[in-house]
Amino acid sequence: MSKIELFENERASGYNQFVETWIPGYNFFLDHLPNLLSETEQKDLLVVGCGTGNEIERFVQTTEHWKITGIDPSPQMITQAKERFQDFENVELMTGLLCDLDKEKKFSAATLLLVLHFMEDNGDKLRLLKDVSERLVSGAPFVMLDITGDKSQIKQNLNVLRLLLPDGLDEEQIDNSLNRIENELYAVSEQRLSELLQEAGFEPPLRFFQSAIYMGWLTRRNG
């Protein structure tokens, strides 16, 4: 059984504040996400690891009518998302794993933001990427945001990240968080990420965004 990272209790309730604090440019990235997928004709979006629905919010605010399916293993995160989008009939939210979602349903675009670095590169990362690929139509765009880099790259970019954090944060908390990122998460190098995506059925990815350790990637479903 794969290890699943669940956000519960304080981690769930404080998630939005955490990502806005710890990911410089986070809102800029999200605000432009619909533009990256705007050429998609069917506007049928799969949001994997949707959390509280931060990226979904950007799509429901556009003038285009997106049909959005969000899935996340954390019941508490999905509860927050359901409260947030209860008035939107075009948003469907589910608690569970992507592998539980019917393969017969095909989407025209997908996102996977801040998920993959929680999964070990022991087959778990590849399995999730394949699960995404198998649920997309040929040529569908796929956007990822993830902690990326080899050990040396991560270490250097963590030093940069420390300089980009807001003033007033507790130094001990900063040290603990940076240590967790460096030693407890499962980031892979850019080359390895590209290999995984291609093995899962995607084109070689384009890195179009970087903020310290966080990198944004754009690719398409092969075939």
C-alpha cells in the first residue's frame, strides 16, 4: 500500500496560509493557470490533490465555463472545498484516490500541484502520473507545480527560499520546515521528473516557472 500524505486538523485548516507564506509567487502562479490551459476546447478539467480548491477558484472565476472534477484523499480538505464551491454546479468534488476514479471518463486538461514530492520514487510517483495520463484525452495539457531538484539543488534553493520568506516568522519554525523539506520529502531531479512523465505517457515537460525550490511544469498527453 502506498503511503498517502493526509492533511488533517491544523494542517488542513491552516493550509492556505501556509502555502501563501512558503511559496513565493504562489498566487501569481494560480492566477495565470487558466491562461495556460485556455486553448483546451472541451474545458473538462481534472484537479488531482485539489485540497481546499485554490486552483479551482481561479477556474470558476473565468468567463469560460469549465467543468471541474477535484479529488483529494483528505476528508477535511474536501469539506473545506465543498463549502467554498457549494453554489457552483460545474464543480464536482470527491474524497479519495485518483485510481478510484473511473478510467472511462476522459478529461481535456489536468493539474497536479504540490502533491508529487510527498510520494516516494519507488513506483508511487510513476503510478500516480500514469493514473493521470490514463484519464486524459490525447494531447491534453497537464500542469504540475512541485518541489524539484537533486540534493545539491534543493539545498542551495532552500537558502534562497529563506531569504524570500515574509518578515516576522519564527526562526525555529523556519529551521524545522526547511529541515523537513530537505530530509523528509521526496523531491527528484529535473531529469528524473522528465523521465517519469515520459514513462507515464506524457511529452518531455517544459519548466516554465520557478520560485526557489518550487518548479512549474507544462506537458501534454502523448498519443
